[in-house]
Amino acid sequence: MEFSMKSLNSLPQNRVLLGLLVRQYRWGLSLRGWVFALLLLASVFFLFLGCIHPFFAITQRVKASLLVVEGWVPQYVMKKASEEFLSGSYQRVFSTGGPVTGMGGYINDYSTAAYIGATHLRNAGVPGRDVQSVPADKVERDRTYSAAVALQRWLSQYHPTERAVNIVTTDVHARRTRLLFQRAMGPEFQVGIVSIANPDYDSRHWWRYSEGVRDVLGETIAYAYVKVFFHP
């Protein structure tokens, strides 16, 4: 039997509540359709579980003499950042960041993540003469971007010929960090990234740990926000 749009439109339509509700002919999933849809959703779900963490936790270095560490990162990242600096051909390491969370805004440089991070780097073994704190005194919509802007301004003033940096940060934060620093630095600047794995859970099975779920889901939302809504 053949159906046409004209024949479908000619099917009886029952209206109730003064025409606010109407019963119409519609298409629906068959049993085979439901099975296919569920299999498709399951495939997407397992693909998400296996691929989302490696997608965020990228490590892609560039040839650079400057190393950057986000000042708010945990101690295990500071230790790895110290090893990265001492084993590489870097000339200086920068600690970035704005006012410490909970301070209500900028008070002075000593109450910024950049200053605290620089202290942690020295304690982790980086020579004090090679550590430079670059605090961000203004934080607008995104802390990472504000820190990147502060660094870009500092480099423009004191190292105008530099065109590349490598950044050390936590694993799932790596891709968003590189994206925001690249936007702040400009297209002519090379931004490399070094992600440090969280020792508190197995990144290959992050969904088995509450901290892993919190990190990955939170970063998924934050990255989507930056890609879609964040416009410096």
C-alpha cells in the first residue's frame, strides 16, 4: 500500500480542549529501531569512557627555552615541572595565576597563585634565579585565560623576541589550558603542553573513581563552555 503526504493529511484528526490538543498520525521506533538506538547509545558511551581522558590529557611539546607552570597546580605537578625544567634546555620557568580562591579579588602579589607556585617550584628544586612569578591582578571570566594574558604582557615587555613556551599542568586540564594560552598569546606564538597524570587514580579507568569522574565531567563542561561561549 502506498502512502502520500496527501493521504496522511487526510487521516482523521481528533481535537479536544478547544483544539489545544490534537491526535495525529506519527512515526515511531520499531523493536529493531529501539535495539539499534540502544546499541548506538552504548557505543557512544563506551567510546566516551575510553577516549575522553586521553583527549584532554595531551602532551605536545614545542621547541622552547621558556617553561610555564600554572601556580595553582598540586605538589605532584610542581615536582614533575621541576624535573621537566632541570632535564630540558630551558632558561627560565614562569609561575602564573591570579588571586588565590576565596580572597575575594586581588590584594597583593603575595596572595596570588603565581607567587605561591613560584615558592613551590623553588622548594621542588628549581634554582631561585630561574623562577619568575607573573601574577594576574585582574581575573575576569576565566582564570586560566587571565593568567595567560598577564604572561603575554610580561613577555611582550621583557622578552619580546620569544615566540614559544611549554606549559605544565594537570592531565585533564591540559587541552583547555593550551587552547586558552594560544588565544591569549596569538596565532604567531607556539604553545606546547605537558600534562601530568593524577597519581590518585588510574586514568585508564577514571570512571571507577569519584575523583576521576569529577575531574573528567567537570573538564568536559568547562571545555565545551570555552569552545562555544567564551570569546575573549
